[in-house]
Amino acid sequence: MTNDNGKGSFPPWSRMPGLNEMCEEAGVDFDSFIEDIQNGAGLEDMAVKYGVSTETISLLQEHFIKYGLSSVMGGD
């Protein structure tokens, strides 16, 4: 039996949206959000600035920390 899970067996794209798409869906300006992360802005301040919950900002920030700007990973 051959192993079909070898190199190149996974598509070179992700099923998970990139951070820019997630920010757009939440109504958060992506460039400004990245700048705020770079400057160490607090969750509460960012939530007020973008008019979203602190949970939304926290989830976006966690996604950035875990996956970076884009979560595209392939199996090639």
C-alpha cells in the first residue's frame, strides 16, 4: 500500500481566511490594526477605535500571533 500523504498531497492554499479578510469582515481597518499591534496598543483602546468588542480585537490579534498576516500553507 502506498502512502498518499507524502509531499505535495495537500493543496497550496488554506481554507482559513487571511487576517486582512478577517479585519474587513469585522469592519477593522487592516493597515491601522497592524500599526496598532506594532505600537503595542491595548485591546480596549483598539476596540473603542474600531467600534468592535474587545473579544473581536483579541481574536484578530491571536490570529496574527499564531498565523501571521496570512495563514496560507501548502503541502508542497
